[in-house]
Amino acid sequence: MTAAPTIPGLDNPPLQRREVLDWVAEVAELTTPDRVVWCDGSAEEWTRLTDELVEAGTFTRLDPEKKPNSFHAASDPDDVARVEERTFICSVDPKDAGVTNNWMDPAEMKATMTELYRGCMRGRTMFVIPFCMGPTNAEHPKLGVEISDSPYVVVSMHIMTRMGAQVQERLEEAGSEWVPALHSIGAPLEPGQADVAWPCNETKYISHFPETREIWSFGSGYGGNALLGKKCYSLRIASVMARDEGWLAEHMLILKLISPEDKAYYVAAAFPSACGKTNLAMLQPTIPGWRAETVGDDIAWMRFGDDGRLYAVNPEFGFFGVAPGTNWNTNPNAMRTIEHGNALFTNVALTDDGDVWWEGLEGDPQHLTSWTGDEWTPASAKPAAHPNSRYTVPISQCPVVASEWDDPQGVPISAILFGGRRKTTVPLVTESFDWQHGTFMGATMSSEMTAAAKGGKGQVRRDPMAMLPFLGYNVGDYFQHWVNVGKSADVTKLPSIFYVNWFRRGEDNRFLWPGFGENSRVLKWIIERLEGKAAATETPIGHIPSADQIDLDGISEPMEDIEASLRFDLEEWREELPLIEEWFDKIGDSLPTSMRDELEALKQRLNA
Ligand code: GTP
Ligand code: SPV
Ligand code: MN
């Protein structure tokens, strides 16, 4: 295909890679933008685009004294979260998508979306965004090129991914792997038509083609739907790459813990969306002598190193964190990261003096502009910030970022945590018996749904390894992959697996466990279990600490609550069994027999 010379900018590419140029030309011909801009990730580009976004009314510049180089954006009220119903895994064989994913035939999806894309960038600029997930100096960098007609996406990609000269160089290497990721907000402009602050389309598709490693997104400008390097590439497409190549692409934070003896341990933890990853990743320990540093807050790519240990890399370059609940007490390190500036705030409230505010933040504002642009006072019935409002900020600004966060080698993982948001049943912490049992814990974990996805808030659902919305293939095959990873490894070097729950509640719905910095007590117990130094109590579901087996020194909450948060409850677990059974029946034939065996063994232990 030859470049269409009629579209300004198209014939002026900063790179030579033939497949990229052909693809860009093809998309430009289909979507007919007014111009093409090749993005370079530079500070100049950031300034130009943020100025334009302020001019267009999409961004409000915050007071530079309070938040330097930072901006507020309010989305369309109907474009505030991931749209799981509109997310598709278009494998050739529907079996490869499995029961947990929406499936459509790839040819049919492409035909449908091609018609949606036809002319969809009319009146707009088409941005070409070369990016890299994970360090650009990796042996095999994970490159991508996102095409988007949203300048909000471009500036967000500046924060969330690696961009720039080094990325373009790696992209020029013949045979280097790159994922084409096509995004349009789906809002063409007729000549003379005025734009809106947050253009989008009621029709939305977030489509993945696992065999050809392609992403096609249409209709939404929101983070997970539009920043295609994040969930679409680094989880849905990467999980398929990982299955084929024997590694793991997981929805996990990566945390470095340093003991009073100055020994470093790395922990990875999978919690569903809005269930505490970012908070744990930046935790400020409350127990004396322990320190914590951040490697990643949302995604971990893990592969075995030459020494047989499992090494984790964070593919991202920024945090896309939940704003509500973030404050100087719960997450002081996130607050310091934000204060530094260079941040975007989406769907939070604006103060009258050019700052941002959200529910749970310190201060007692008497007047705000809410995320919907309405006047807000403490008497208002609706929240000032959307429950899924977010901040976007560079990881490098985090005051406790680990020096190795950008190391292509990754960090060796000692423990893997799975956790959900459960009012009942699941104790504060449970240690698995072995890798396969730990895989079973991950495979059967469940959580109350949150505002991070549209619909269903509060409902308990199974969310295996916190990957339910992010898995690019069949969930049964995924469990088998986890089991295989364990079998292929030296057991003495495998991370230990734990199940945690910060969210168990008392009768009046209060949290039984104080959470946040106090979670360091649980981490200490976990590390001491690895070292063979902490005691535990064996129960049918695994090893758990009793109140005297975990460091509770100086904790101010009532001991009955703490004990209730730790407790194994036989009756509650017996009630859980049919729910697990139902989940496994839903998975059907592709469920590994080892997972059925684990369920049988659990049943027997509970009925012994
Ligand atoms: P995503 O970015 O959607 O993947 O979310 P996340 O898993 O990073 O969750 P995050 O750390 O942003 O926390 C989500 C919400 O849970 C916030 O409102 C937090 O204040 C709250 N939260 C986090 N950790 C704890 C905890 O230990 N206890 C309690 N009670 N709430 C917590
Ligand atoms: C999540 O929902 O898990 C997020 C936000 O981290 S998004 O990027 O929208 O997926
Ligand atoms: Mn997440």
C-alpha cells in the first residue's frame, strides 16, 4: 500500500520501518483525519498538546503553585470506566476465548469495526504514538504503536509508557516485535461543527486479536479502554504471549520490602481493580524497622531468570491511580508523587482556587465544581468526584520508588499474594500449602465489584488471579499454565503463595482490619514465614496466624475485631464450597483436573 499524499503529515514520518508506515497509511486512508502527527514523547510535545487541550476546554490548568504542570479533565458522564460488556477476545476458535470472555469471530469483528472506523477521524488529528512497555533496553523490548485521534490519550501515554527516540530506534530494528493498537474516540467533526470537551461515541468496542497480536478500540477515551499499552497490550495480548512463551503477565503490583536486618524481599500481589494494589505498592509500614519501596502498582511480567527464580518487571512508566480514598494518611507516598506535578486528574472535583479534591481527601471544602461541572457544597447529594476518578502521574516521581524499578532484569519475587474484597469468609491472611494449592486459591478468589468497571458494583464475583477482565485466552488453559509454570520450576525457588483480605467487615459494616500502612504487619508475617521464623496455625484452607502469631504491637483497634479479621470460620467455608463448584462447572471441560482435585481435597478437609 502506498501513502496517501493528500493527508498532511502522513508523508513526513520520523521512522522507516516499512510495516509501521504501511499500517499507518492504511489506517489514515480508512479514517480520513485532517492531518497526521508523529509523536516523539518530548517535553515540547507535552506543552503543545496540553496548551491545545486547555484551549479546547478539555483541560483546566491547575494552579502551578499547588500542582505544577498539572491538569484537570472531566470525561463524558457515560465514559468513566472500563466497559467489560464491550470488551472482546476475537480468537479464531471461540474455545480459545473461553467462558469468561466475550467472543466474536475476528473477520466479523474487523468487518464491523472497519465500517465504524471509516471516516471516523474526519476533522481531527491522527496521532501516531510509538511506545514501549517495560524498559526500552530490554533484550526483546515490548514495542507498540498506538494510533489515536485523542490528544488526551497522547499526553496520558507520555506518562504511562516509554516514548521517544530510544523507542523509535528499537522499532527500527528489523524483526523487533511491535503491536499495532488502533484507537478512535469515534467522533468525526463536520466542517464548522463545534467540538465538545470530551468527544466519544455511544457505541464502544474494545477488541483484541490474540493470534495476530492486534488491538482495535473504538468509542471511548477512558484509561483502560483507550491507553492501549495498559490493559489491552500488557495484560490481554501479553497473557497470550506469556502462555506461548512460558512466562506470566499478571494484574499485580510489585513491592520491595526491606527488613530491619536490611534484607530485601520482593512481593507481587494481584487484587482486582480498586481493591488496594496502588495503596499496597506505596505502603508506609507502621512497624518499626521495616521499609517499603515501589516497583509497580498494577501490572507484573514475570519470567524465570538463569538462577531459576521468578523475576518481575513492571511494564508501565506511570501510575493510573484511583483518587477517592487517597490522602496523607492512607497513602502519603501517592500524595507526594502527585504534589510533584506533571499529573493529570480525570473526573475529580475542582476547588475554587485551582486545585483538585475528591472524597476522602483532607480538607473540608465548602464549595467545589463537581466532576460533572455542577456546583457542589457539602449539602449536595452526589459525590464531588466520580468514584472511579483517577490521577495519572510518572512513577519516577514517587518518593519511595525502588532504584531497580527500571531494570530490564526485573526483581526476584519471594511471595505472591492474591486478595479480594470480601465482607465475610476470607481471613486476613492464609498461606497456601504449595504452588498448586496457591494456584487454586488464585483460581477461586472472589471479590465485590467496584466502580472501576461499568455496572454490578458490590456484587461478589469470582475474579481468578484478579484477571477476569484482563485475560486474553481461555481461563481453564490459564489455570493449566499456572500449574505448568510451577511444575517447570525448582520448587525451592518458587515464590510462596498467600491469600489476603483487607476488607472483612463487622456487623455494622465497619472494616475489622485497619488496612493501609498496618498491612505491613501481614507482610512481616509473610516474610517471616518464608524465613521459617513465624508460627502459624494449620486450618483446612491453609496456614493462618492467630492473634499471638502476628506482630500486633501498638495496634489501636479492638482485639475482638483483629481476631475476627484473622479467623477461619468452618461454616462460612462450607457455604463457599457450592459457589466454587458452580464456578468450576461454568469453566467446564477446560478446567485442569488438578483444580478439581484441589477442590475435592478442600471439601474433605472441611468435612473431616
Ligand atoms: P486499580 O487501579 O483499579 O487496579 O485499583 P487498585 O487495586 O490499585 O486499588 P487502590 O489501591 O487504588 O485502592 C482502591 C480503593 O481501596 C481506594 O479507595 C483505597 O482507599 C481502598 N483501599 C486500599 N487499601 C485498603 C486497605 O488496606 N483497607 C481498606 N479498607 N481500604 C483500602
Ligand atoms: C483497573 O481497572 O484495573 C485499572 C484502571 O487499573 S484501567 O486502566 O482503566 O483498567
Ligand atoms: Mn488495575
